[in-house]
Amino acid sequence: DKGGWSSFMAKEVSEEPEAVANTIRGRVKDGEIVIPELDGLDDLFQGVSRVIVLACGTAYYAGLVGKYAIEQWARIPVDVELAHEFRYRDPIVGPDTLVVSISQSGETMDTLMAVKEAARLGARTLSICNTQGATIPRESDAIVYTHAGPEVAVASTKAFVAQITALYLLALHVGRVRGALSPAVAAASIRELEALPEKIQWILENEQERIEQLSRWMSDTRSVLFLGRHVGYPIALEGALKLKELSYIHAEGFAAGELKHGPIALIEPGQPVFVMVPSPRGAATLHAKVISNIEEIRARGARVIAVAEEGDAAVLPFADEVLRVPLASPLFEPILAVVPLHVFAMGLATAKGLDVDQPRNLAKSVTVE
Ligand code: M6R
């Protein structure tokens, strides 16, 4: 039931704040992360020397965000891999490897086969999944459910923010269990985590209309580029995927630092480029680097749409449009920055008269390899 919304996707984007809140609910106690499903499983995280995250599509981009959180808080090296690539390259995996799979449906065949292969090779397996009792969690040693609620639209939106939330919870939990994270840093991070739903709500309330207007103006656009650095990079990839799958427009996401290694050749006058701008307060060096990337593409005529922190005045002279997100420390920025991109992709597809719930050629759950 669309509950009065024009599409399931519109409803599900509106549910992003509660998907995050529900995923946190019941998992914080006295300034610590307590994940009931992982009760008694502390051993799973002892003696682990590396983490491999396996997933496909949007869930893979959540994994890329998770890498930064796990490495920073739990101090374990993390590789993030597309499940179908992992499965067929004779991967080097053993009992000291923790494989974290991410899947909304829990039925994606590529991810399932990769998890089975990892288990066969002796890895410990943990599944982050949105669907109770699905196959991937059943095949795993441990489960952390996301509580986004059922996601009907083919494009994954609320499940994505819930997956990133679960990865934050897991990274904080493992950091504490392994003694890599101080109680003070954990408590401060948990406070930030708990503030996220309200911040996402702020974006929907204050920016959604303007973004939809922008997507209507851009409905004839034939190509859109997305740039990001650090945690902004996976969000650039996610923004591009959503636009491709929903509006059938050519879209590509790049690491901003790669520009001069090739992609800048694509920039011609009028080319729209979304740029994820890191917080000037939380990440001053990164911020300066991204501003200089913006200058480079602007000088070549790009039309810059910046996703930037509210109050970041430095970005104003360089951007044609600025989409505002509330202040958050660097690791938490991606979960906010993605919201305008979800709204934009949905708006542009709607402006083109396309079915946002059921894009052509795609299925909600990809149960073939
Ligand atoms: O159910 P899963 O999370 O395993 O699905 C993975 C991808 O197929 C999925 O995220 C896909 O990329 C979405 N259509 C993206 O919006």
C-alpha cells in the first residue's frame, strides 16, 4: 500500500529517517552498542585480521562506506568486493577472515554464492540483511538485521541508509569488543548516530521541493557526473547508479582525485556535475581539495551542483546550485549526502514520465547469477 504517496519509492524515501531510527532502536544501552543478535558471539570478532565485505549494487556502496567506519573504529583492514567478482577469482580467505555480506533481500544469488564460497574456505560470516529469515542470513554464522521495513520499489533507498546504519553499529561494537575504541569516542559517536534521523528529516523538509524543481529543469539532460572523495566517493557512485536505473540517463560516479587522470576530458560547457563537498569543519583538507576540483571543472564550463554542509559559505562562489545537508562529523556525512541524490533521481525519472517503482529490465531481487 502506497499510503497516499505517488509511488512506493516516494513513500520509501520519506521513510529514510525512520529506517535509520528503527535500525538503531534497541541497540544502544548506557552509551554502548548492544546488538542482541550478537549476544554471546564476541569470539566471532577475536583473532580476526581482516574483513571482506561482499555485496552487489547499492548494498556494495553501503559496504564501501562501512569500510571507513570499520577501519577507523575497529582498526581492522577492510576490503569491499562485488560478490560476483569475489566468487570466481579463487580468493585467499581463511579462519582469520570475517566476511560481512550486505543484502536488502537476503536472496541475491551472486551474494549468496560468494558467502557460501567464503564459508567453504573457512571464513566466519556475518550477514547484514533487511529480510527476516532470508537465505543469506540463514547461511551465515551471525546476523545483524536492518529494520527498514519492506522495500517494494526496485531502487533501494531506505534499505541503503539502514545498511550504512547497521555498519556503523557493527563497527562501533567490534571496536569496543576488541578494545580498539575508547568509551568516550564510542559514546560521542553514538550520540551522533542517534541524531541522524532528525537530520535526514531536515533535508526532506527543507530541500526536497527545491531538488524536485531542479530535476524538472534538468529533465532533458543526457549525462550527469557525480564526484566525491573519501566517504563522498561511494555516495557519488550511488547517485550515478540511481540516476541510471531510474531515468535511463548516462551517469557516472568518480573519485574526485581521479579527475585529472582521465575523466576531466568529459567536461564540456553545460555538463552537469554533482559534487559531494566534505564538511569544512570536520575535514578541512579534504574540503579544500574538493573546492579545487570544483574550480577545475568550473573553468571548463561544468554546471556544478554541490551537496554541501549548511553554512559552508566557501562553496557558494563555485557552485551553480547548492543542496544543503546538516552538519555531521566526516564518517556520518554520507548517510545525509545521499538523501538529496535519491530525491533527485526520483524527481528526474518522474519528470520524464517514467515508472520509478519498476524501471525497465530490472527486478527487485536478482535471484540468478
Ligand atoms: O537485495 P540486495 O540488497 O542484495 O540487492 C542488491 C542489488 O541488486 C540492489 O541494491 C540494486 O543495485 C538496486 N536496484 C539499486 O537501487
